[in-house]
Amino acid sequence: MNFSASGLEDLETQLRYSMRPVQPRREFVEHLERRLTRPPRTILEERSGQMAWLVGVTGLLIGVALMMLLRWRR
């Protein structure tokens, strides 16, 4: 969007007259300030080998079942 300076001033004026100012709760302002000024807390889960084993065993079982199915059809 590309607004001219006078277009933005007109919009500001319209908003100023059509909206009434509000006083936000102090808790909201403090919470917002914390979120904006501090880095987010990111917690990375450690990888366990359980999922890799599960995928491997599942793949192996499917492979064996397919081989048995193909032998049975002949």
C-alpha cells in the first residue's frame, strides 16, 4: 500500500475523531513489554531413539509381510 502524506494525515484525523482513547490495564502493558523485550523461551526436546526404532521395526515388519505375500501368491 502506498499512501500519500496527506492521505495518511486524513486517515489519522478520521481515526482520532472516530475512536475514543482507552487506558490499557497495567498487567497487559507489562506482559506485552516482557514479550517484546525478552527473547522467547524455547525448549528443545531431546531426541530419544524410540521413534527411530519404531520406524525401523515397522518398516522391517511391512517388508517381511510383503515378501511373504508375494511368495504366497506364486
